[in-house]
Amino acid sequence: MTIEQANQYFAALPDGFASTEQLRAAFTAPVQKVQFVGVAGTAGKTVTARLLAAILHAQGIHAGLYHAGCRPLSERICIDDAPVDEGLLALTADALSAAEALPQDAAELAAAANCFGAAGCTLAVVELPDAGLAEALPGMPVCAVTSVGPDGVSRSVERLAALAAGVMRKESICVTAPEQPKSVLSELIVAAGKCGCELVVPDPEDITFLEAEKFASKVDYGGYTVPLAFLGRHAAGSAAMAVELSLALCRKGFDVTDDAILEGLAAVENRSSIRVISQRPLIILDACRTPQQAAALLRVLNMAKVRHMSAIIGLAEEEGAEAFFSALETGLTPEEQKKDKSTMPGMSENPFDKVYLVTPAGGDDEMTARLTEKAKYHFDAEMCTSIAEAVELAHANTRRGLLVCGGEAAALEAAELLVNN
């Protein structure tokens, strides 16, 4: 295969579940020599994994990194802070395509692991959209469970926490996010106790904000000073997790110095799923698609005192949309809204003058029409036939700023359009 064919092969694979035995059978022999750090959770997986990988690179540890997501797989697998060799990934795709077919998440993880094994990596940091896949990985001295919150479907946060805890294993160290909901933390404590895994929880009181600008801040965590790309405790929590993961690796025999931690944290330019591609006018792309992520985004915008923006939203699923719109309006998750009876739909002050609903690639226009009607309870909302049309209308409506959110597919499509223009 060419690299283009390899990317297309993985993108065309169906969703589904693979057994531990199926995934292990797809691993090549060199994978057994790689130690993995699995990263599970609802929000913050990408930034936590990226920060830890940057620290390992600064230390000079031969390490791999795999991100889940919508971009071509060749852009989401890195070795030593550089994209994976295209020839290596193409050969890996050839081998996997000739064996028993795997669902997309499992196939991508198998491809990444096989590339890391072939490259002789000592460590590999891997995002796990399905924490159950972690059981197939050969060695995992350290793992992580990032922030757990509503995922937009009808599962309780307790159930989501129990699923994320699937990343844990006996005698490993699991680092979780500070300020997890009490019900989530309780589930993680029980799960860690059952499997004999040590649970490390960063102390929120150790996080100190030193200075802040409109879309940046500097935070101290336990003596480690971290420059953050965005305001808010969510980004600070991810940095705290990366520090604790590094210290956990030290306890497991890996040499990670304080200097490497500081250098790695400072080296990662975009430390969040939020991407600011322009300050004047303000243009923000965010892959957020869950109520928890929407609430975190709104809090950042409110802290920066942003107002009179337009928003383009490209949700790929209808389930959970009402909770997403409500969180993007109020900054409150569904659980917080139940406690705060003062919030009425459409009555909260927020940064958005106008909201445009679009259908992401491969989506359903009829679903987007239904989503638009739901959005009207919270915003001045309108449906557009394309992201290009939405960008044009948003530009005409306001020059104060633009947000594109609702999923990685919409954000990537908008990024290409905005960069070209």
C-alpha cells in the first residue's frame, strides 16, 4: 500500500469491539518489548498524552505517541516527536489487512503498537477511546484516567468511570485528574482496590495560577511552572497529570529529571483541543462534542471576557445534543444544571450573538435540521448547507470572532477552509 491507501484503509474500517485475544493476535513479536502508558477518560486525553510524550522526548527516551481522532492515521502516530515513517505504517497496514479484520479503534491501536515495536521504542503513550483495549497491551507500568463527565449519550458518569477504569492493572500506578466528581473518584478508588493498582490524585490546592493573559496563563504545580495555552483549571489539571505521570514513571525505574519535565511541558505549543488560529479577528477551533467539554470551553471564553462571537456547530450525533447546547450556553454540565434551578434555556448571558448549525462530512441534513430546532431554545440559531456558507454568514454577522466546534471533523474542515482563505 501507499501511505494514502493505508490511511484510507484505516478510515474505512467499521466501529465495533474486538476481544483481547483478537487484538493480541494482531501484535507483532517486537511489541512485547514496549512498555505502554494508556490514557483513558472523557476529556483531556489528547493534551495529557501529548504533554507526557513531550517530557519523554526531552528526557531522550525513545518513545512513541498515538492519538485517537479523525485526522489521517499517519498524522496521529509519532515516534520521538516526529510523524511515523510512512513506509513503516504502509507495511503495517499491509500486514493487518491480510489478517483477521479488526474494528477501527482496535486496528489503529494495533498499527501504532506494531510501528512502535518495529522502531524499537522503549515507551509508548497511547490514547484509548475504549479503555477495554488496554488489557491486550503487554506491559503498562503507568496509566491515566483523565476527566470523566457526561459523554452525550445515556450513560451515567459512574458507568463511564467504571469503563475508564478498565485501563488499570495490577501493580501499575494510575494517575487521575484533579477535581473529579465525587461519584467518579469513588468508582476509580473501588476499581483500583479491586485490581491492586495504586491511584494517584493530584491535589488541586497544589495548582497555583501565577499570571494570566487573554488566552494564556502560567501555573505552578508542586514547584513545576507550566505555561498554558489557555485559561481555566481544565488545562492546568492536564499539566498536573503529566507531571504526576512522569513522577510515577520514575518510581517504575525510568529516569525522568525535573529539567526534562519542565522542558517537555514548555515545548508543547498547543496544550489543548482548543486552537486559536487568529487573534484579530478571534477565530477558535475546538473539537469539543460532549457537555463536559462544552462547559469547559464556555468557562474559558467567559474568563477571557469574550462577547459578540458567532459559533458554527457541526455535531455528528443527535443523542446528547440538548445537554451540549445547554452546557455551551450556561457553562454548566447536566448534573450542575440539576442543582442550579435558576438557569432557564435561552436566558444566560454567553459569548454568542448567532449560532449556525452545519452537517459534518458524511452527516445527515435531516438530523441537523432537528438539532437546529433544539439549539433555538438556547441561541439565535440557523441551519446552513455547508461550513463555507456558515463562515460567510458569520463573517457578515459579526467581526468580533468565530468559534467552530461540535467535533473534530467539523473543526478540521473549517481549519482547511479558513487557512486557505
